[in-house]
Amino acid sequence: MSSGARHYVEAERLAKIAHQYNQGNDPVKGRAWATEALVHATLANAAAEAARITPDDVDPGTWTDWHRVIDDRLAHPEPMAMRDHCDQG
């Protein structure tokens, strides 16, 4: 897993690749890349929302769970996987 910021950067990168395919002659690959970009954008949004909650916003267990996940990801970041299974143009 990655941090929200890394998901955001990955979403932007994948969206650019999708745009290149959509401008070319392969809209099917463009849609596939766009779908993957949307997944990363959604994960970035979820991480941003989780990072801004306070104990007053949710029950204490939920707040503790979210911040445990966030703290673990910050302490043990994993690199984004390289997509060698797909042709990037």
C-alpha cells in the first residue's frame, strides 16, 4: 500500500498515459489506463479524508483505526509497483 500523496501522483501519471492512448488509435487501452488512474485517485481521496478526521468527527475506535493505518504507512512506505505488465506506449 502507499500513502495518499503517492496515490495522487500515480493517478496523475496514469491519467497522462490514458490521454496519450485516447489521442492515438487505442481508446481501449486508454480506458484501461484511465480506470487504473481512477482507482489511485479514489485511494488518494480516501487517505486525505482519513488524515483530516478528528476524534470528535467519528467514534474513538474508528479514529484510532484510521490513524493506526496512516501511521503505519508513514513509518513503512512501500514503493509504487512498476507496471511492466502493460505497454506504456
